[in-house]
Amino acid sequence: MPGPEAPLERWEFSRPDREPGAILSRTLGSGVCGTDAHPWQGQPAGVPYPINPGHVSVGRIAVQPPSPARAAARPASRAFTPICQR
């Protein structure tokens, strides 16, 4: 989202560096909910544009840490962050 009421754009990013033991996931899709509409409408004031809306994502694990940390990283597991409760 480049700015308030501006058309949404598709962005490509280079592969980020991983912290030791971290998993790198490739986002395949991301949902946008009503909470994401507020910045598009310019609310609240002071939003640092551009921003990347969407906080509900689906992806695949692209890089796993080497063993033994891999034992804790289960590809079949799901992660959920209850940011939007509606």
C-alpha cells in the first residue's frame, strides 16, 4: 500500500537473512481484513507509508534450520497470531 487511497501494488522482496535457528517461509497468499482498510483510508494519522497490509498468511517452509533445531520445526504445524479478533 503506497499511500492512502492509492491503488495497491505488488512488491517483490529479496530473500531476508535468517537468525540462527529461524525458519524462512515463502508466503503464497495473504488475507486482508477490515483492520487493513483503515490505513488505506488514511487512519490513524502518522502511518509510515508504504506498508504491507495483510496479517493472515499461508505459506510453505522454504528453509529449515539444521538438526537438532529441526526437530522443533515441524512442517505440518500451524502458527496463529490473534491480531484481528473480528
